[in-house]
Amino acid sequence: MIERIETGIAPSSAPISDAVRAGNHLWLVAIAEDPQTGEIVEGGIEAQARRCIENLEIALKAAGGTLRNLVMVQIFLVDSADAAGMNSVYREFFTQQPFPVRATVVVKELLAKGLRIEITAQAVLG
């Protein structure tokens, strides 16, 4: 059975969920949006990466987990030059082994205007 997790993050106008659970597995997506307004945050890749990861934390908390429950992270960037700034922020949140398995991909563009990063992730809840 698949369950939608109510994260409290401003809902998208697209037919998507921020988080769904099947058993003890959780699938998530996060963009650099203000969780109250849904507006894309400004301030460059560091601000957007931080907001994405904070939104992942919000969704994980709503499901009863933390960032330590993540097993796989996929990061989509619109510019390979943003990798250094994104990695700098990523290191602030992921400080202990085992780190989630991670893929970082550069894409032509993301759907929301001004969006430089999007993250999908999978977690296992205890």
C-alpha cells in the first residue's frame, strides 16, 4: 500500500507528492522552494541547495525519519559550475558515514523559473 505523506510544504500545482511511503520505504523530492509560500528561493546555489536539503528534512520528519534514514540521493543541477557550492552545503548536513549513495547529474533545465537544483531521495525508516 502506498501512502502520501503530508509534509506541510506548500503544495505543487502539478500532480506530484513531496513524499510517499510503501512499508518502511520512503521516496522524496525537494526543490528550493519556501515551504510556506512555494516561491523559489533566491541567493544562488548555496541558498537553493540548503533549502532543498531543509525541505528533505521537513518531509523526512513528517514521515518519522531524519536525514540519517536516507540511502540514495539524486541531485539535478542546471550548471556543472554549481557542483562546488552544492557540495559545500551538502557537507554541512551529511557529516557521518555511511553517507547516502549519491548521483549528481547536470540537466539542460528544470521546470520552475530560477530553479538551479532539484533533489530526489529514497529512505528506509526503522
